[in-house]
Amino acid sequence: MTSPPDTLDRTPAGAGEIWVLSGIASFGDAAQAVLGAAGDAGVALLWFVEPGTAAGESMPGIPLTLLGAREAPATEPAHLAPVDPDHPLLRSLLARVPAALERVGVRRWTASRLADGSGADVVARIEPSGDPAIVEKHDAHGRAIAFLVPANPSASDLPLPLGGGHAFVPLLAAALERLAPPAPLVIERRCGEPHGLGRDGGDASLVDRDGAPIPLARFADLAPGIYRLISPRLAAEGRVVIAADSRESDVGSAAASAIPPAALPATIAAGFPLLALVAGLLVLEAGLAYIASREERSR
């Protein structure tokens, strides 16, 4: 869905959606309110900031204040540089092409300032100016990413193929993966099996279908069913599916060694009355059939 900025106040928000904001020179008060409410509703924001965006504008979802457009002087070319090469937005790209960002020349961008204690991360900078190029805020209150370098050939080499391939496509794929709602952890076990959570299970708890909490220490005692898994270490609430022991559905013949010897006499004794009744019915049926056949021959 594509919506012009002046219609954002009529755009419904749905949890798990990703809104891409591009080509917006200024946000009105109504759009700011809608974007703030969308973030609270679970909508993630991906903002491509154009150098023409008004100075003083604030990005919804990221405490980032824009300071206006900047241009690299011809005598001092600018380029991208990673802040943390191991950041999830950069890890895959830089593992394949370590110098991928340094090869991206930048001619025009938007300068910005992060608020102190914002909790946002500057993923990449523009060198030599030091201005933020990619900023991410990813926490329990929302998810948002801002590209302050436009993917426009007139402004940067970001969309252009460089040595080793494009930088923009892997960055965009990583951004969408980061902004997508986290997939819930699903653990499937059979009765009596350990949970296998390791250190992540230290502060986890289970909740049954009636809402009753169950300590994780009782995992091996769980009856078959589906349980909620809650832990501050998990990005989303998980599920635990406990299946019945596989031996409960084994209809094959049991080996004699599977039955304790002490139980054999009691088992045979318990089954004898039923066997005697069945045998008696078979004898009675055979007798009735014999009598009926003799009467038929005598006619």
C-alpha cells in the first residue's frame, strides 16, 4: 500500500506491518501523531530521508533531529563507514565484501543529531564528516531504521553495482529482516524429554491453558498439551508443544522381556475367565450348528 504523507491520518495501522517512508519533505502534526500511534501498535518504520527534508524535523520512532542537507566538497570525497561491522544490519554484507561500505561514495546527505540517552544505534557513518548514515532503534517500545543517505545515484553510489556487487540490496534485506516481527520460539518435545533451552531457560516460565504458571523445573513432568513459554531473553512469547510418549501409540506385539516376570501369572489369571467364556460360546455355536444340520438331513 502507498499513501501520500497528507493521508497518513487516514491510514490504518496493523501490528506486524512495516511502513516505508520516502520522499517526505515534512510531516504535519496529524501525520506525526499517526506515526507515533502506529509505532505503539507494533508497526515498524523504515525511513529514507531525502536531503530536502526540512531542518528541525523529527523522525517518528527514532529520537533523531534533522539538521539539513549537506554536500561533500569535490576536494574531499565522502563515503560510508561501518561503526560496528558485526551489527546485524551489516554482518552478512561485510562478511562477503569487507570493504563494501567504504566503496559507497556519498555526494549529498542529511545531517542529524541523536538525542542523549536515545537508545538508538548509529550503524554506519559518513566519513570524514562523522554524520550518521544509518540509524536504528530496536527495543521493546518499537522498531525503526533511518537511512540518511538517499539511494539515488545523483546523491550516492548506494544503489550502484560496485566491486563485489550491490550494497543496497543486502542492506535493505537485512533492514526488513530486523524490522519484521520476531518469529515465536516453538519447542516440540515428548513427555519426559528435557527442554534443551540451556542458559536461556534460567528465568523462563510456563503457563498452561488455564493461565496457571508452571516452573520450568517441572518440564519433564508436563502432560501432553500446548503451553506458553515466557522469558525476558526471548523477543516474543514462545510455545511448548508436548506430545505423548511414542510408546503409547505402538500397537505392535510387546516382547516377552518387556513384561516383568512377576506380572505374568497375575496377567494370565486375570485373562482366564474371559478366555473360558469365549471358548464356551464357540462350543455352544458348534453344537447348535450340528443339531440343525441333522434335522435338515432327516427331512
